Amino acid sequence: MVDVSPKEAVVLPGRNVSFLCRVGVPLQYCRVELPGSRSFNLNTKLSQTRNRVTYYGAGLSAGQCGFTIEQVTEEDNGKIKCYLGLETESQEAIDSVQLTVAKAPKSPELDLSRGTDSLRVYKIHDVLQASCVVRDGRPVANISWYLDDEPIVGDGLSMPTIIDFAKEDLHSKVQNLTRTLQPSDNGKLLKCVASHPALPEESIASRQLDVKYAPIPLTNPIDKFGFELGKPGMISIEIDANPKPQIEWEIRGQKIREGTIDNTGRIEAESAQDLGRGHYVANLRIAAINKQDTETQFILTAYNDMGSQDYTVLISTSAEPEGLQKFIYRRYSMYGVDLGVGTIVLIVMSILFVMVIVFVVIFARVKGKWCFSGGAHVIDYTGGGGEGGNGRVAAAEAVGAGGGGGGDVDGVDNPHHHSSQDYINGNDHPIIKEKKIDTAV
């Protein structure tokens, strides 16, 4: 059995590589055959400078038939055989190694499916089908997918297909991607990245995605804080849409298109500013904030070819609340009530106080504490009668109407009462038996 190390290797052209074939007994000879039927007889006694292929190892007596190929070339690519002549065997031992001389593939090719309406334009929920092929590499190249710098893995990626060209030992790889497009995909680069030992750096093919969608809804109402009465203020709302939306404000029944001012001359609607990749900001400038502004709903309408969306904005002179305070503010502001910070804090404390009271009452009721700890009436049944007694039931407490102290308790069964022929059914009084009088005979 021949032990070969390494069994295969990938080497760049011009580099050196060594392989070792060995057995556990001394050798008579060591012969190596390279692709193209080039054969070399190797041992430690031969000059190490005349050939590109030289002996490598501890010697034939150690059972080692190793070789080094200097400055590897394309013609060295393929299967290399080593033939070992054993002193104790009539037949030589044979094994082989695989040498792959790396060859850089061609640049990746990225192909995208057609959009709903045009070749390069897509809508949200369109199913994008992309295919990437990297041709003629040795060994086969690796393919990776990215959306901008975020890797795409798992669902949506097909198993790669490898196409082999046996004549030159070249390989091409093809992989497909299926993806349902979302607004967040708009403006991003879809990239197919090829990596290979013969490439000094990754090779990339990319396409920028153009995904059309209507303005995206936001949580209504949108609360804006920190305005000061008598001072200028600006309401800024960020909008996601593609293509760029047109905007219009409605303030107390008056509509103000972008780039215009209201009939008082104190409110100006600016044109939407493009922040890139479908992000825009709509600004409304107010010359001097007044009390009426804090009681007004500012309605912003944004629309494009894909649809429209309304945004309701409320402004306040209060600082921005947090947590439960913010929730309360939202609930009251929906009805046009402008709450100050002190009022909101008072409402929060009241709610917490009520919650504590409810918890205490529930706890007391479950545990039988405090006002829920009233004692239960206990009836003590005893066997009762003395001599000539009536066997009546004595009660610890007289319960119910007519239950006076020390009296008989009606309607209570005696658990110690047993059927006896000494009693009449339905009556606690015993049968009085007539005594027999002895008479003289």
C-alpha cells in the first residue's frame, strides 16, 4: 500500500510543489510520470540541477519516492503517477496525485429578469430572478451574492451548477437567485462576486436595483415637540417613496402646495429634498408659533405614480415624553387636547395609584385578608341526651330566623343519627315502650 502526501494540490503557475510517495520497505527505484508521458527516474545520487523535476525525500532505502516540480507550468496540470520498485516484490507499486495548475476564470456575468413594466425597472413584490455565471476557471471559481455589502444566503439561492470542459480541464459555475423585491431593496447594488486562487482580488458584476413604490405609511399622528410660542419653527417629515413624491399640506382647511406659502404669509411649504435611494424630507416652515398652531392638525399628503399617503402631524411646546407618558399624550392629542408635562405626570401617577389599589384588593380577596377575613359559622353536632333525654342536636350557634339561643335548631340533620327501631320515622322522639309488670303466679 502506497502512502501519498498530499493527494492533490492547487498551485499557481511559476510556483514550486512537492509530493511524497512512500512504502514501509526499501526501494530499488523511484520513477515519476508527469502529464504528457514525461517520465523521470529519481534518486539522491542524480544531479538536482539538470531537471525541473528532482528527488524529494529521505532516500530509497527509507522507502520514499518523492519529487519536486520547480516553476510549475500549464503542461504540468493533471494526474501524476509514481512507480515504486520494491526489493521484495516482482511488481512495482503504483499510485497517483492530482496537480491543478490554477487558471483565472473570466469575469462574472450577471443577468436579471425583466421587471413588470420595463427591462430595468421593478415594482415592490415583483419576483426578481438573477443568474450569475463564472466561466473557464481552473479549479472552479466560488460565487457569492451581496446586496450592497450584506451577504445573501439561504433561501432564494439555487444549488450551483458546474459545467466541465475536459479538454483543457476548465470549469464554469452557474448559480441563480430568486428574490421578492421590497422597498428597502431600492437603490442597492445586487452583486455577484467571484473568488479564485488565480485572482489577485475578487471579481464583481453588479446591477443597481430600481424598485418603484408609493409613499410608505408612518404611525399617525406624528408628534413633534419642543416648539416655542412666538418663535420660528419647522416641521420635518421623512418620506420613503420611489419615484420622488409630490407633496401638499392642509392646514385648517387651506391646501398649500410645495414651494408656496399660506394666505397669512407666515407658513411656507418647501419642496421635498432628495436624501438618496428613495428617502425624502418634507419641510414646513412657520414664521412664529402661536397657540392655535399647537391645537391644529397639519396634514401632509405625498403622492407619486404608484399611489398616495396622508400623514397627520401634531406639534407641542412640551418636551418629548417617554414611555407611558408618550402613550397618554398620543391618546389625548388625537382629540385635540394639548397636555403639559405636569398634567401628563399627574395622569401617570393617578393610573399607577389605581393599579396599586386594584392589586391590593385582588390580593386581599384571594388570601382572605382584612375586610375579606370574616369568620364562618360553625355548627357543632353532639349526641346530647341524658337520662330520659330526647337525643336532640345542640348547635354552637343558632343560625337563621327564629334561631334563639339555647333552642332547638330546625332543619339541620344530625350526622350521628342512625336508624333504629327505637325511633319513629321523621320524629326524633323515641318510642316509649310499656314496661311489663311481673305478677305472682
